[in-house]
Amino acid sequence: MGITVHPLSDVLGAEIKGVDLSNILDDVTVRDIHDAWMEHLVLLIRGQSIDDRQLVEFSSRFGSLDGAPIGSERGGKVSTDEHNEITVISNVIEDGQPIGGLGNLESDWHTDMSSYDEPPAASVLYSLEIPPTGGDTSFCNMYRAYETLPREVQAKLQDLKAIHDATLTSTGGLRHGFEAVKDVTQTPGARHPILRTHPETERTALFLGRRTNAYVPGLSVEESEALLDMLWENSTKAENTWTHTWQVGDLIMWDNRCAMHRRDPFDNAARRIMHRTQITGDQPFYKPPEVTPTAA
Ligand code: SIN
């Protein structure tokens, strides 16, 4: 019996049924999941009961895995002891120390680690403990964010890059080793093309990363702010987003090359523990789509 694919919205997202991730998946199942992922950008697989080894095993069927990022706001590494590839996202404090990153605060719209020259292609997030309310995660479709722009704006973006801030976490905390940005033209972080060709689907997406401290080199700060505000508003408007309310045992995998995400805050008296892996990516690039000649 193969998997079945159930779209979750008109925007993006599909639930995959008929799969138990505690088993090693055969190649056909992995290919079918991959194909559904490329079509729907974000996949949900519910009701799983897996350990870190199985999470790493499943994630690595889709590419090599990054180590957990260093340089969180507390300056530490947020991986588990046994698996360097697992990043712990949690508000839980044990023995006076946070067991993971991001706490209970709102995490603003972003693409994971987009300040890297080669940001991760994708992320896989598995829920171990969730609060009774809050902590929902939303996603937006960056293909549609591009496709719904006026033609003249699309054309203008072809030659532009943006700086992706390296100083702040997605909850706004200053990363260890960085100083607060005073002048956005000097923001530390990678410069990526604003239009991004997806290396697998070859579709064009907007690639914005994160809003705070972003800057478009070559424009005045005022022009850059106005352009970025317009692009962010278009990308994250309600009709371009889908929100997931977590249950324990949910696994979500998203494609960072064509989707951004954000998380709602939640009550810090409740516990939320998620384990995340990141699939290694490559340097973002833009290749204009080939124009098919029309018949004379
Ligand atoms: C993340 O930004 O990777 C975390 C999302 C979440 O905690 O739901």
C-alpha cells in the first residue's frame, strides 16, 4: 500500500497518510513523498512515534543534514547530546539552563539560516510536547508571492539582491558574537538574489529571508525600505498563508527555498519541545525562465 496525499489548503501544504516513520522507508515511498513535497511545499505527517535516530534517518533520505546551528542568543549549541544534527526548539528550562532555542516568544516570518551563503534547503520539525494553546506555525508560499506581483516589479527584481541579517534570531534576540545593527547598509549576512530559481522544480520564488535589518544594495535606504515593505506585505498576507495547530507526534517538513514560516507565542508556563533537522542547501541563484517562442 502506497502513501496518499491530501491537500490542506489552496495555498500550500498536504498531509501524507499511510506511512510509519519508525520503519525504514523503501525508495518508492521516499520518491512519492519527495514528489508531493515539491508540489505542496510543506508536508504534514501525523501520529508518529519516533526517536532522534529515526528522525535523523528519515530526514537524511532527502539530503545530507546540517549540524545544529551555533551562535544562538545564549551562545550555546542547541543540539541533543547524541545527535549533532538535531536542533532542539523549546522553552523548557532544566537545571537552570534552557534545553533548546527560541523560548516561548513569537517567531517572526523567516527562512531558516538565510544569512548563510548556503542556507538549508529544508527543515523537518517533529513535536514531542506541545502547549494546550498557542505555538501554531504558519507558512507562506513564495512562488505565489512572486507570481502575484505586477510584471514591472518582477522585471525590476531580476537584478536585485538583498542582505539577509545574521545578527538576530527569529524571535528578535541578538545572536552571540554580534552587535546590534545601526545602519542597514552595513548589516552582516549573506547577499542573495531576491528572485530565486528552485533547483529542483525550476520555478521562480521570492527569497526574502527576514525583514529586520534587510537592505537592497544599490538602492537608497528609503527605496530599499519601501520595496522590501511592499514585497513582505504581499508575501505574508493572509491569502498566501496556511497555519498548522500542532498535536504531539506531528512531523512537518518544509522547503526553505520556496516557503517562509513563523510561529505564534505561547504561555511560558506550558512546555513545548520540538526536534528539528535541517537538510543541507546550496547557494541561491536566479536563472530567468526560458521564453518559449510563439508560433508566427
Ligand atoms: C522554527 O522557526 O524553525 C521553529 C518553528 C516552530 O517552533 O514552530
